[in-house]
Amino acid sequence: MKTYENLLNTVSRKGAAYLILLDPDTTLNDKLTGFIKHCENSGVDGFLVGGSLMIDGDFGDFIERVKASTSLPVIIFPGSVNQVCSSADAILFISVVSGRNPEHLIGKHVLAAPMIKKYKLEPISTGYIIVESGSLTTAEYISGSMPVPRNKPGIAAATALAAEYLGMKLIYLEAGSGADNPVTNAMVKAVANTCSIPVIVGGGICDPQTAKEKVQSGAKIIVTGNFFEDEKNWHLIKDFADAVHIKSAVTV
């Protein structure tokens, strides 16, 4: 089964999917395997791997370490063309549709596409919408993109609909790693009600209740990342998974 179909099946069964973002620059290497196993046992549905920067280490080696530690889907969340490798199950083929920087709309994609074909990676076309979060985020800075104002859900909805009409399979509403504020429930609802493709929400989601609110507003995939770089927070992973899996909670 392809990774995209796997995600859709998970959403259908559980109400929404819960993914953990692993950043090779910040994930504690000596605790990586233990963390991944804990995520698996806590009900996580898969992993995104990537980051806006790649300062230390080898990206391909990191992916292989993650793959060796889990049977769950491992999806590249690329911050650059250098983060394309053959070991992952799939790659989010991201276009920053909220911005007007041609390099991040189509430019880098031309360089990445032949590698994705060569490696036989499954590309999952994703319309990436950076949302104002209260502070300048790494994704915003690196992409050179102006974010959608957090109090303008209509702009996000129209942008997402354009991405869907362009043939994209997912919409990603991104507040940014370590965001001061997550994407508003009103924006999630506006985008989910306007589009017929799944909506991913990430950035600034630091407690299970916030994750649940995003799902109740229409999100189909929730992503958390640097919140779990602190081992003291690991015990909350199951609470996050349970909050996201609203259909499972109803049927138990």
C-alpha cells in the first residue's frame, strides 16, 4: 500500500492521523531509537523527517536509522534539495503556495524531481501555507515568504483551494517550529470546509487539548515536533495520540 493511501486509511479509521516530526539537527541521537519505540507504543501513526537547516550529520544516514527502528511510515519533510534520499517511504513534494518566491513554488522542485524518480520515492504533492504565529519562524525566514495573517482565514482558504485545483493532495497549515501561537481553529475550519483534500496542521501545538481542537475544527493530520525534544514531555505522547484519534475515542 502506498504511503498516501495508508494515511487516508488511518484518517478513515481513527478520525485523524498523528505524526511526529524528527529534525536531524535537534533530535537527541543517543536517544533516537528509544524515542521512536516510545512513539510507536504510544499510538503515533508515522514520522516526518526534515528541517529547514541541516547543520550536522548525514540526512540519509539519519533516515536509515529511523527506518531501522520502526515499521511505521517515514516521510521526508524536505527543507532543501539535499534532503532527498532513497531510504524513506515517501516525500512531501511541497510548494510554498502562501508565498511568491518562485524558487519555493516550483524552482527547487525541478532539481528534486529527477532524484525522486531515480530513488523511486513516492511524492505526495502538498500545498504549504505558512501562517503568522507571533514571531519570525525558521520556515518563514528560509523561504523568504510572507505568512498569511492569522486573523485572515479567508485568505488561507482561498490559497488552499487554489492548491487543490492545481492538483495537490494535501494542504499543510504551518505556524512554524516552536511557534508562539498555533494556527487558529477558525482558520483550520475555514480551510477544511473549503477544500476536499486532507488538511495537516503543525506548529505551536503543545498540549493534547489544542491538538484535539484542531481535529474538531477539520484537521485530518496533526504534526508535533520540537515539543518532544525535551524528554520530560515524552509521557504526553499517548495523550496527544488519543486526543487526535477522535473516532477511536468514540468507539472504545
